[in-house]
Amino acid sequence: MDMALEVKRHRKAAGLTQSGLAALAGIGKTSVFDIEKGKPGIRLETLLAVLMVLNMTIRLEGPFGMVPQAGTVSEDKEKGHA
């Protein structure tokens, strides 16, 4: 999947301009342009802000598939897993 194309497709489906998306995400218009062009070096926090506005998510997988998500630190302590 090409993330740049997916971001652009979702932005257009949401009826947003690059400027509109940037304003909602709290970033500069140039950052949206760079994401949609697939420019390397985009900050993760910038990408996540855009994805949040577009209601998109990123799923990370490794060689062992999806690893179950651990509870919070306080939940683990209560269960004796600290």
C-alpha cells in the first residue's frame, strides 16, 4: 500500500483541501504536501496528526505477527507482573 496515495485519497474523500487538513491537524500545509508526495523524513508525530484527522490508523507487524498489547503499568502491577 502506498501511504502517500491513501492519505491523499482519504483527504479528498473527506472533502478537505491540503490547507484544510493542515489546519485541522495543527501542522503546516507544506507538511501535508510532503506526506502526499511520499517525501522521506516526515516526522512521525506530524503523520499521526494527519492520520488522526482522517480517522486512519497504522498497524505494525513483525516477524512474529501481532503481539498482544500489554496493559498499563498500573494494571500490570495490580496483577503482579511489574
